[in-house]
Amino acid sequence: MASSAPIGIFDSGLGGLSVMGAVRQLMPHENLVFFGDSAHAPYGTKTPEEVQKRCFLIADKLVEQGAKAIVIACNTATSVCAPALRERYQIPIVGMEPALKVACDRGQGRSQRVIVAATPLTLKEEKFARLMARFEADHTIYKQPCPDLVTIVESGKLGNESLVQATLERYFASYDLTNIDSIVLGCTHFVFYRHYFEHYCPPELAIIDGNEGTARHLRDVLAQANQLNNQAANGSVTLSNSNPDCAVKQLSWHLLESMS
């Protein structure tokens, strides 16, 4: 496959655009094709079978478009169907998981108190249970489902400060955040709330996401396969969505540019 072939990136909706932004910054010469499944969002409240069906349909479409690799820019979709997608296709499949290791490693041997904010399905899946089991003996880990944070992004209400603040308060008011070391943003939609979290939380509390690590891993995988695009010009960007509404397209570009 030609190194100029595109990288396919997909998500349950618009959250994966935050991952696309990280990939675009790290590898500006790559051609990127994004598919958001906003017509079927959110995935986090669906059954695993429903999520897997959608993932197969979307990944099939990206492969038909000639993708040289696929990024599952969704923690929920990764937890449900990454192994099945790797069995189905011959190209690299790069998934995501909440950056819990990064949060725990910050303590350099000291026990950490970490909130993992994610969708309900991500937090219920076996993949996250295995991840949590690696760290819970030495660290205190709280699981906090935040489905409405997905809905706010998808509905274009991210700029509604009073709504966002009230939603954060509803999810996090029960915690003494002065005794929390970090919050892991375990859903790609939540990365768009970084400045809200930074304003809401004490300054010493770290806000952590896995987007940069995912982009680096993708770069390493492509480098090992000699598939990095060596063109001099910046790569192309194509956005599509299962919701054909023009407002969704405009919101998609707005969210992507907000990551630059």
C-alpha cells in the first residue's frame, strides 16, 4: 500500500476530532479521513453488540476508501471491538484506553487518587476492569460515568458555560477535589472540556487524556511498517458524518480547528 494512502479515524460522534487534531499536529503530512457516527451517538449507553455492529460498518467503509491504518478514536468502541477489528482487517488498528497508567505514574511510586471520567459502557467493560486491576492495589481509583458530557458536545452546546458548569457540578461535587491527584478524561469528547476542568478543579490537580499518546503510537506503528507519508506538503483532511445535517459538518470543522 502506498505511504500516501489515508489514515482512517472514526468515533461514535465528534469526540474523535480531538484525536484527529493530535494526529494532525504530530504528523502534518498525513492524509486523514474522519468518520463521526453522530446519528448513532452516544455509544456509551448502547449494548456491546450494537456498538460492534456500527464499528464493523464504519471500518469497512474506511477500508474501501483505501485506509492504510485505522484509529478507533473512541474509548468505548476500543473496549468493545478492537480485537475483532484486528482479526477482520490486515491493516494496523490503533485503539484507545483511559490514560490511567499516566495518571498513576505521576506519583513516582507514591499512591495516587485518580478519578476516571468516561462513558458508562467504557467503565463497565472487561477491558477497563483489566486496566484498573493493574493499579488499584497501589492507588485509589474512582469511576465516574459522565454521559451528558458527550451529549453537550454532540448538540453543539459546548459554549454554554452555565450548562457545562452545572453538569460538571452534578458529576464531581461529591468529591473532595483538593484530595484528588488527577482526573483522567477517558472519553475523547471530554478533551474538549479541558479548559472547563482546569477552571473547575484546584490548580494542582492534573487533567490527563490519552490523545497525544495515541498519536505517538500511531506514528510508531506506521514508521515500523515504512508507511509514513514522505510528501513535503501538508496532508488533506476529509470529514464525514452519519448525520447529514450541515450544522454537524460546521460543528465538526469548528471542533477540529479548536485543537490546533
